[in-house]
Amino acid sequence: MFFCLLGGYDRGDCLDTIEQFDPIEDKWNLLPIPMTTRRGRVSAAIVNNKIYVCGGSDGQKELNTGEYFDLQSMDKWLPIKDLATPVAHGAMCSDGSYIYLIGGCEGDKCKNDCYRYDPENNTWSTLNPMNCERSQAAVVYFNGKIYVFGGYTSNRCLSSCEILNISTNEWSIGPTMRENHRGCGAVLHENKIFIIGGSNGVTSLTSIEIFDPITNEWIQSLNGYQNELNIPRVGVGIAVCNDKLYVVGGFDGKNFLKSIEVYDENSQRWKLSNNKS
């Protein structure tokens, strides 16, 4: 098992790279197949062992293009149907059959749009919009629903949550987080949703919030521990690999980061990885 890091931004330029991390070797490998377009402010999702990226920014403008990479052949990036409008800082997830692209921004305008991409037919469709416009939100799919957390709109960070019931195409309001989060990561792990890092609009965060989608409640702590990160991170990447939680990169308020933290189940603490490049 491995996970990949795509594109991003290093203050100098938007990136077109794809890096693969092997948790057994604790080592990064830069793959020799860059994306066809430089993409920062972009997210990704996987369907049928293919990574899809949609929208983002090339450093000059927001993008309406998308592309995918086959993790079996690992030989090239191929284009998908363009979006109707450009979008950066959109949030993406998958239900195993479709890709969902939610919110984001175009210039200074935040969006509440919700799009669904069908990989089989290479088509986009429009679902009902969210109640609130959100850029830099975090999303997770679980059991027929899409959960959207936080984000940014109208010069303020959000603590609110919205939930899309895919079968009815209806949005409902979920319980709010205890803190505002934009640029946070979200991941499903052991039937709990972890909201990790981000910014509250003033500072980058080390905090973690845990949501139980079965009871529809926030958990105060995991096994009595607060489990905060070692380093504050906004614009962070999150992955579950070999049943372990990994937090990758981000921005600490001063510097762009290349460090990794992994959650140690035994000590109930986050540990910095000694990853090699």
C-alpha cells in the first residue's frame, strides 16, 4: 500500500508533480509522469484505482480542466471533460462510483455548487447547491451521504457542517465544530471522521476534531486524549494507509512544510516521520 501527493504550491510556483510515499520504507518516490497542467489549490479523489484531479489554479488563473492517472498502468495522465466554470479550492470525494466536487472559488467569489462526475460516461451533472458558499472546505463520503465541514466565505472562516443525502439530493445542517476551520483535512477512519488542522482565520491549527456520523455527534476526545498535531498545518493532506492516519505537508503560518506526522495507536500520540526523499 502507498499514497500519493499531487501538485500543490511551494510559494514560488504551482506544481505538476506526483510523489508516491511507501510507509513500509518510510520513503518518497518522485514519479516521472507529471500532470499535464500545474495545479495548486486542488484536491483529488479515487475511483476504480484512478486518481482524478479537477480545477485548481496554475498560478495565473483558476482552471476548469481535469485529468486522471491510472494507478495500475502508471504511464500517463489523460484529460476528462471540462467543468462548466473554473474552480479553485474545491473539495472532492468519491462514493466508489462517482466523483463529487463541492464548493470552491473563482477569483474572490466563493461557491456553493455541487457537481458529480461520471467516469464511465465522462460527464458532469449538477446536484443541489449547499446552503452556504464555501471555499477550502473539507469533505468525506460515508454511507450514502457527503459531509462538508468548515471552509471560508465572505472574509470569514466557518465552523458549520452540511450533509448531502445523495439518494434524495437534499442538504441538511449538521452539528457545528467547536472551532472555525478552513484548509483543514478530513478523513474517514474506523467509522469516525477526523477534521485535522487548518486555520481559524488568525492562526494555523494543531487541533483535531472527531465526528461520529452514526450518532451525528462530535466526540470530545479519543480515548481521553486530545491528540493534537506536533506542527500547525493549513492546506494539509490527509491519508489512511495500512490502517494508519498520515498528515502530510501544509503551511504552518510561516513556512511550507514537507514533514509527515503519523498517528501512533499505542502511545495515542502523533509522531513525526523520518521520511526520506
